[in-house]
Amino acid sequence: MGKFLYLCPEAAARGGGCQSNKVSMLFSLALILFLAGVAADWIHIRRHKRRQRPIGRWRMGWMMATDLLPVVIMAISLLSRDNGTRQMAVGMWLLWAWIATVAPRMACYLFRVVGLRRTGYVAAGLLTLLFLWGATRGRTRLHVSRVEVISDRIPEAFDGFRIVQISDLHVGTLVNPDRELQRLADSINALHPDAVFFTGDLVNIRASELDARMMQRLQRINGPVWSVIGNHDLGSYIKDSLHHPMEENLREVIARQQAMGWTVLQDTTVYLHRGTDSIALTGLGFDPALRKQRHDRHLPAPNLAEVFEGVPASLYSIVLVHIPQLWEQIIATGHGDMTLSGHVHSMQMKLRPWGRGWSPASWLYTRWSGRYDEGRHTLYINDGIGYVAYPMRLGAWPEITLITLKRCA
């Protein structure tokens, strides 16, 4: 399995990150939105009463029921012994239902406050349609990003080498895995890649999500596949860890990938050959100590030199790593001409009126989507295929990245 890259042990011992834990910020934001929704509905009901136009019982019941969906989700989580695939699906759809009902109401209320009642209805209707589209077509609409990486370090035999990167499948959350994985495999094969790189989070909670049916679909991908482990692959999110130990889950995730013919790189370097030319491919495993720091902007990596020990600096170097926050540390070693990452998903929401656009992910991450260049080094962060928390994608479409290596004189 290779060796793990243990980083910042003193921070892990504290149970926090090298910075403040960003998960608490996300929880606080969700709590604020929950309270804002309840307060907005209460104010709306009070206004109607003052105007002697009471809201009907059915409508009031619907408002209260949708407001309390986050409480229902939390109750299900607290009362269940384990967090199986079915429970996670129920939780995701309940969260989506909360977003898709409360957010349009709040938009309607805002317009009504400034006297634009009809505009508020239109805004609420458009938001509802947008969320419905994001949970259907937006969730499954594959987007191929085409990228050229040009360098004089690329060997002549690798000029025109075609790489497909995919990431963050989270197969346990897929609504229709047969159809979605079939479409994914067909789309990858149509690009005729020389190599396929997967950058982590194959499962969402546990190895059993990757069942024989899903493995069969993923085996349809033509050509060699190399992969690395993501934080969800560890098994650290399994609630019943007594019966499903993290180490056992990770071993099973790796074993099932190997059974599909994938090569899992755990702090390991292999060499890709064409004729007499070679390039180095290094895969970094996900350090379990980082699972509480996974959203921190900066992470120390004191043992990276050991991982790259013996890898010739003269070779063009490709690095696969799930979390993009290690990019600066990777290039500081003199390796990583191209680094491929995933993890962020652009938080499954992205406004794209220009270039990279904007996403709430920019609040947490310095680099969160697409291509970044620094000198001769390139980082590409794939937006992923699957989804977590809620089964919806808006702007941050499921992504396949086709990277073509180009040699320049």
C-alpha cells in the first residue's frame, strides 16, 4: 500500500487544522441560513396577521415543514446506528428540498419588502426551476474541458500525449449509477486517451458502494488507469467504525480498484515510457491525519522530499494528489511540472460569466477550480463527477478534463 504522508501531527493531535477548521465555518453558515429562513417565514406570517389576511393552515404547515428539514436530517443522523448509502441519499435529497423551497420563498419576501410583489413571484419561480434543473440535467451533464500543457521538458515521444483526468465520483451518491457510469465510460473512450488519471474520492462513505455492477461499468474505460486515494475513500466517515474499521475499508477500496485493472499509487512513483523517452508519474496518498484539515488553505508537507527521493529531476513530472492545497509544497521539491487534483467540486455551484467564474469555494480555497500556472509548473483542479451534501450541480458541471501534452523547442 505504500507509506502515508503524515503531516502536521501536532495540529492533528489538537483535533484542528494548521489554520482554524473551516468545517465549523460551513456549519455556522448553514445555521445562519436555517435561522434566517425560519425568521423570514415568521415575519411573513406576522405581516399577514396584522393585515387581517391570515395564512391558511395547509400553507403554514408546508412552510414549517420545509423550514424544519435540517432538523429532520440531523435527527436521522443522530438516531441511526450507521450511515449507510440509503440514509445518505435520503439526507441529500432532504437538504436539496430545503434549499429548493426555502431559498425561493426568501427571494420572494425580499422583493415584496421593496414593493415588487410580482417580481418576487417571478424570482421565486425562476429559482425553483433552476434548482430543479440543477438536480436533473445539471447533475448529469458531462462537460469536457480541453487543456494544452506546453513545455520544453516534455520528451519528444510524448508530444501529443493525451491524458484524461476524472475525479470525485462518489459512486454511493449517484442517483442512476448504471446510466451515469456508462455515459462516463463512453465519453472517456470517445476521447481516445493514452492514459486516464483518477484523483480520488471514488466512494462516498464506504467501499461496499463500489459494487460489482459499478465495477463492471468502470471497467469499460479503455486504456490504463492510475488513481490516488481521497479523503472519502479512507472510511473515516463511517459512523459504525467498530464493525467497519477505517483501515479495512481503505484496503477494500484499493483492492476493488485493482480488481478493475486500475493502478493505485500510494506515495509511489512509476515511469511511463514511449520509445526511449520517459516521464515520471507520482501519486500521493491521502494522509488520515489531514481529514480534519482538508479545507485549510495551506498545509505543511515535511516528508515530500522522501516521497520524491530517487526520482530524477531531469524527467518531466506529473503528480496526482487529491487535495490541491499541497501544490506549493510539491513544486518546492523541484517536481510536479503538472499536478492534477480534485476534492473541491467548486462546491457544486459556480457562476461562470467570465473565465474561471466565482464559487463559494473561493471563500475556503486559494485555488479551487481549473488551471493555475506558476513558472514551468501547472496545477489543474477537476470539478469532479459526483456530488456530496446535495444532489445538485449549478455551473460546476460534472467534468472530464482532456489534457494534451505539447513539446516546444
